[in-house]
Amino acid sequence: MLLHFFVVTASDKAVSVYHIRSGFKKDENRVVAEKIALRGESSVLVGNSLTSVMVAISSYIIFYSPEKRGERLYRNPFQIDIANWLRFSAPIVALFQNKDTAMTCFATEHPHPADLRWQKDTMSVLASVGRDHPWIEICCEEEHSLIPRPSSAMIR
């Protein structure tokens, strides 16, 4: 099971790198996303952490709590009340298993959402996450997916 990964995000104001990891311990059920690099202006500074029960990978990283209705638990953030969303990131450039590669991406000129230069790295992380991860949900709906539709079938 994937316990941590790195995500590079970019907006028109900033490029950021987050280290996303499980903070799950005996009495702590949360995901921790620590900002480890920033170029530009952001409300989340380097060294600050965002936490939630789950994260979803869509065209953004969404920090949220799943919603229970009756006996069913809804994990997909697009199927729950948006009030359960705690925060979401700038658009994702790419996902990485390796910090050095994430920092190389961060240093490139003009990174853009779902950057094809890093698609292999992103696909590797998504494949490692899979479909049954306890704290990461991958959104494959066409309008929310980080990757082109035919590639999303590769995530099992």
C-alpha cells in the first residue's frame, strides 16, 4: 500500500510541492499534506500542513471527509455534500513517488495542469494507489480526472 507521495501543483500565482503521507497512527486518523516547496504567492506557506480524513486525486487534490448516508459510505468527493470538503489544491501538474523527481518538475519552466512531460510518473503513483486504498480516492469521471479517459482504465 502506498503510504506517501509527492504532488506538484500550479496556478497563475504559484507552483507548490506537497508531501502527502498517512498520519494514521493508533489514535490519529488523518492524511497529512506538508508543503515542502513554493515559488510565488500562496496562502499555504512552506512547512505548513493540511490534514483531513481522506484525499481525492482529481484535477486537484481534495481534502475531505467521506459521507455516510444510511448504511452506505460515500468516498467519492463528487458524490457527497460539498460541506464535507475541507480544502482543495491548485490544479495538479503531476504526482511522484520520488521527492527528487518532484523537485525537478517544480524547477521546470511553465508547468501546467496534467503536464504530459510527467504523465509516466503520475500514472505510476495512480497505479500504486489502486482502487481500494483506505485514505486515497482516485476520481476517474471524465470531467474530474487528472488523466485522459483511456488511461484511467489502467488504474485497478
